[in-house]
Amino acid sequence: QVQLMESGGGLVQPGGSLRLSCAASGFTLDYYAIAWFRQTPGKEREGVSCINNNNGQTFYSESVTGRVTISRDNAKNTVYLQMNSLKPEDTGVYYCGAVHDAKSVQAMCVRFRNIEKIKWGKGTPVPVSS
């Protein structure tokens, strides 16, 4: 019943922009912190950004700070990830994940830990290439 669905991925050239969407079904997004992680073959899933479930505080990895903006539209039950000035190193399958407990939010958003409690979507691929 609880589902997350990513969309918006696709081929983009270096320096280009892309907006990803994470739509929630089966639960109300208002009460959940939502994170974006990405993964490439042979690498661990790494945190990109997060938005919490209380005051809308946002978090970004050092590799994307200044180029990425995460936002939440509770009326649409959707979280967005606006990515600008994309680099080939940004290539990967992007996943959104959700948690709602304070301890899990701390782990996922502040520490960017891939904990078991995270509810993941299926991912959307983002190849950054010319």
C-alpha cells in the first residue's frame, strides 16, 4: 500500500538541468522525511539531499551543494529534486526514500545513512553525458 514513485529522469548533457519527482501513495507525505539517494554500478547508494517532516529543513551532500534544491508540495503529495549544472559524476539511478521517526530522520537526513527502515521507490535513471 505504501509506495513511492520516482519520475523525471533521462539523458541530460553536462551543465544541463533536470527536475525529479517523488510521488507518494498510501501515506501522507506531510509526516515523512524524504531523501534522494543515487547509485551507480559497483558503488554504494549515496545520499544526495533530504527534506525533513517538521520545519522543512533541507540537507545536501557536499558534492551537490549549490547545484541542487529539494522541495516538498504536500498538496500534491510530492517531493521534487531540482538539479542544475549537472556533471558526469552525477550519473546514477536516483531513488527517493521515506522515514518518519525522529531517530530515523537523523540517520537518513543528517548522516545520509542507508538504514533498513527507509521505504524506497524503484528509482529513475539519470545519465549525464554529451
